Amino acid sequence: MKKTLIAATVALLATGFAQASTEADVENTFNPYKGGFPKVNGLNPGTVINKANADQFKDAIPAGVFKLLKDGMFEIKVGPTTQFELSKAYIDATRKNLGKAKLGAKNGDLEGYVAGRPFPEEPDAKDPRAGEKLAWNYKYGVNWGDGAAISPFYWKYRNMQSGQVEKTIKFNFHFLNFKHRVKDAPVPEVTPNPSELFRAIYVKALDPQDLKNTQLLIQRYEDDQKLDDAYLYLGFQRRVRRLATGQTTDAFLGSDLMIEDFEGYNGRISDMKWTYKGTKNVILPMWNHNELKLATDMPAEADGYKYVDFGGQGGCFHNATWQLRKVYVLEAAPVNANHPVSKRVFYMDAQLGNLNGANEIYDRKGELWKVFMVGKSHPDSHLPINKGSGIGIDDAFSMVDVQSKHCTTGQFKGQVDPKLNPPSMFQVQYMRGGD
């Protein structure tokens, strides 16, 4: 009897805390505001948060953002909290596959997952692997859906002290889920897929001339214990080279981002030790694109699309509203002691499940290094093709290096259009034919 009890306890710890998901969990995870939107005294739509009053709202501001505000680098205008409904197909998949996903014995092992949000139940502080479950919810989240493109995508390298724009790169970014697809044909997976890829990202530089046709391909496997494959094509060399694992944590093309920073976190679950730090109501950069005062220093696209404007110190901050959201605070510490980062802190939007709203990156000494803020537009207030997609559209980003006083900003034209992302694009052979 005693041996049986011990075995059951070991099994319980291995799978990470027994907690059966219910229909009520599905309702709550996708509609966290059914009982009303969060409130903080004095923090109302129209409130402007700046150096003078940031202390009043400190508990509702991500720590890195609070530092930037207190340093007088920018100010935030608060907008109303709104529903960012996910696609019905993803919610239905979560309901259909409720309770099938289980953690394996090791970090990075997941069993029984089919589609939808793997762990829709509210995280429990008593669960030692609650953080890992949230990380899986991100990995198998909607992000850009089954496939989407940012075309074009402008990155600007800025000196925060002088305000000088040192470089502008025009990219196209493409994303494709090979497996666990819920909405766009083919469902549930792209075939053939002999390598058992889960997802891939393809990047191509269009301008300036010295970087034109530089390409990056990242292939992530279904097996999280398997290292990603990453390939770089340099146009002037006219050859593809495979990136060593460590190069995903180097500055990408001299920017303030590393490849691992893409989408908030672009790595394996098994690369990090995940810790759930609690649930809070904090402000995140989320808005309606078509209601913003948009940039006038960039020409509109042929279809009339205009980009999010930037301001603040060095032009490093998007001029857009933030809103009070329910978030899960999630900490990720690299398992590799040689990693340049000691930890990442994410403020995970409870409804969308994304990791890139406003996160902090700490250096090896444990000091704040960078603050990454990716603003999302509601899809129904963006390009017509995005309407009804149920995807929070990444709309503008700011990666601020607080130590070097430098930043990289991004302005997106995100398009949820399957036709822009053929599976052939996400293979090495495609890079060779890209001239």
C-alpha cells in the first residue's frame, strides 16, 4: 500500500499537479471579463501616466515600463479595456480536446495534445509546473494563427539620446503552423511533413541595398526536445549557412533584438525553467489601429494603410493607447548557464495568451537590460482582411536597451492571408531561389 502511494505521488509530480479542466475553464480563459473589466482607482480611459504620477499606478504597470516612465522617457495614454475575442475555431478546438494534454516527466515533454489551448484552467500557485503549462499555452496559442505575414515590416535603429535614426530595414516576415491547425486549410496539418515540423518563420530583407535578399529561416520541430534549425542566406555571398545554436542569442543584423526575442519568446519550452509568479491587472499596449493618430513621416501603402506613429525620447515609443488587462506574470530562466540573459519576465495577456505585450530582459548580472513592448490592434479595426480573424494583430514594437540608451522600433503591416504563406516558402530550397 505504501509503495503504491509513493508511486502515485511520483506520477503526480511528474505530470505537474492534477487539475481537471472543465467547460467553465474554457469560458473563463477566453472571456476573462465576463464579470466586468478590471479597475484601478484613478486609472480611467483618457488618463495620462507619466513621470509625475507613475508612482500612483505602480502596481498596475509592468516593472520595466515603470522604470522608463520614471526616467521620463515617454508617457502613456490609457484607453478603454476591450474584448480581444479569439477565433471560434480555436475555442472550439480547445473545448473538443479538453483534458487531453498532459505534461510529461521532463520540462519540454507534452503528451496527448491535439489542438486549441492545452491548459485552459486558471494557473494555481501551488502547482510547481504552472509556469510550464502557461508556456505551452503560448507555444500552441493563436499568435499569428495558422499562417500570416507582416508585409512589409519596417525596423528602425535609433539612438535614444540624439534621436538619430541610424538605419531602416524593410522586411517581409512570414509565419506558418504545420501542425495543430484549426482554421485555414489544410486542417489539421500541412502534408507532406517528413521532418515533423510544428512551425516555421521565414524572413526576407527588401531594403537597404547592402542587406537586400538577406533571408532567415527558423524551423521548429513538434518534438520540443529537438533543437530548432535556423538558416541564414546572405545575398552578397549567395549561399545558405546553418546558424549555430548560440547565434540565436546574438544581435540580429545589428539590432537590439536577438532571434530568441521574436514574438516575445522564440525558443523551445525546454530551453527555460518557467515559473508562474501570480495574476495581476496591468496595462498593456493594446488598441484599435484605425482610431489612432497614425504616422505622417512614412508614406501610406498603395491600399491607404498607414503605420503606427512613434514619439518619446529618441522616437523609441509607439504613440498609442494602453489598456488595463488581466495578466499572468511568468518568469523564464535559461537552463544554459552560458546564456546572455539571466531571466525574462513576461506579462502574459490572459485572454490572448501572448508573451510580447511588455516584457523585461535581464542580463547575466541580474540587472535590467532591455524592455520589449509589442502593441496589438484589434483585428476588426485594422486591414479588412484581418476582420473577424480572432487574432490580436501585432502593430508596432519597441525594444529599448536601457543600458546602452539605444532602441529598435518596428512598424507592421500584418496580414492574416493564407495565400501569402505557401508551405514551400519555409524550406531551405526556397532561400536559394530568392534572388
